[in-house]
Amino acid sequence: MSETLAFTRTPSVAETPTHYCPGCQHGVAHRMVAEYLDAENLAEKTIMVTSIGCSVFLYNYLRFDSVEAPHGRAPATATGVKRVSPDKVVFTYQGDGDLASIGMAEIMHAANRGERITVVFVNNTVYGMTGGQMAPTTLVGQKTTTSPAGRCASTEGAPFRMAEIVAGLGGVAFSARVALNNVKHLAQARKAIRRAFEVQLAGQGMGFVELLATCPTNWKMTPVQANEHIEAAIIPTFPLGVFKDIAKNAGAC
Amino acid sequence: MSRIVLDEERCKGCLLCTVVCPKNILRQSSRMNAQGYKVAECAPELAEECTGCTACAQMCPDLAIVVWRTVKAKEASR
């Protein structure tokens, strides 16, 4: 009988313990990005642009060169990084409060221009770091500290479905929404992250991947309940799928 | 027999590993780590059932689980 290592930490993930709450799936999301980049031997060429939110300390957890962007401005910062270093692999890692609220203009324009970057968007339907306020992606009826009676569609509107919106913009080569709540969805997420980087490497346009994740603390649930909530409530509002994927041989000017 | 090595100091006791284990051999232990979290463990009496599928490790947000897979002699010789 021989014993082989079936799963261990990928070298680009630092040993530093994360500050995330128990059950927070940020750890899974950024680990999967690091696993892809290590598998493709791209770690040395990667520059990540981190954002504001619970993922703000990402530069302590992933061993890539990084730039910390002002709140919401990661796609604009990444545009600059990629344009001066077009041979680098550039990705942004943003939460929903960062990308879909204060950073809405930046993501819309970067996507429309078709910047050759990858956007990893972690959607947990709430502002995590600041204490659970209503985010643009908060579900209708979801209670948050700023919508104690639940989000009302007629006064606050319906949640933004970013993967679909971004897919509708001309410069986007790949846009998908995946979840991190079970092993089957993790396999889909791995595939989507790979495609989101492949379109950047092929110079085809922006790769966008939305990852549905839990926020047990601000949802006021246990991690296991929050994980079940993804399947029961989040996925029905935010359907999973690939919303745009241009052909592999499609060129760019 | 495949096995997992769980780093109890990294574990935050979220128990997401326990819900994805196809053999249901993971559970909450009665031990607390230095962070004050009640950590998960592989039930010693059921440990032999581990298939090394890595579901728990993939689900773990804190990279607390390392999985060792044992290839049976019959399969290894193929």
C-alpha cells in the first residue's frame, strides 16, 4: 500500500491564518484562484488588485504581487496595471459591496472596454466588514442592519445580478456565476475560474466570475445553516450558469 | 486506509467539513483550540471508512485539512 498526498495547501496560499469568521467562504474563493495560478505556473507573473471589504487583507494570504485599490476602484487600478505590464496576469478580487455599489462605474466601464483582466467577484449579499448593511445584491426580504424589516423591492429595488449585467457588455469574453456551497459546485467554480483567466491570457477580453458565498455572521446563522441558505434562497435569486463565453478561437484587435 | 490530518489550531469549528463528508465520519469534538473554537475531528472508530475523496479539505475555508490517500495494492499495481 502506498500513501499519496491527495490534498494540501497550494504554495501561493500563505500559512498565515485568516481573520475571516468561522465558515466564511472567502478562504475557499481565494484558495481556488491560487490553486489555478499555481497549477498553470503563473504565480510569478501574477499581479492581484485587492479591494476593500473583508478581503482587504488578501495580500497577507496570497503570495502574489499586489496593489491595494481604493474602495471599488480595483478594475480601474487593474486597467492601469495591465496596460503598463501587458505580459502579466492581472486579476481583481472584490466583494459585492465593493464591486456592485461604490465600484459600479469602474466595473461597467472596464468591462465595456474589454480590459484583459480577470474579475473575481465574491457575492455574499451583504456588506460584511462594516457590520452587515444592505448591499446592492441583498435579496428582497433579507434583513440587514439598514433594512431591519427586510429589503423592500418597491423602495430599494431588486438585487443586481452582476454576472448577467456584465455578460451584456461588449468587451466581456467570459461571465459566469458559480456557488461554493458543495463539492459539485466547487468543481464548476474551478472550471469557471479557469475560463475567466484563459480569456485574459488569450487577449480576448475581460473574464468575470461571480462566486456565491456565505456570510454566517451577518446572516445571523451558523455556518452550516448559511451554507444551506445558499441552496435554498440565494441560488433561486442568483441562478448559476455561464452567461457569456466567446469561442476559444475568437481573436482580439 | 486513507486519512485526514486536521490542524486543530487552524480549525474554526465551522463544521462545513462534516456536512460534505460522504461517509459521515467527521463530527464536532469536545476539544477547544487556543482560539476558543470547538474543533472538528474524524471519529476514531470510523476513521477506517475514509476514502480520501478530499471533499472536506475542498470545503474547508481555513485550509485546516490535509488528505492522504492510500492506494490499495491491487489498484496500485495496475
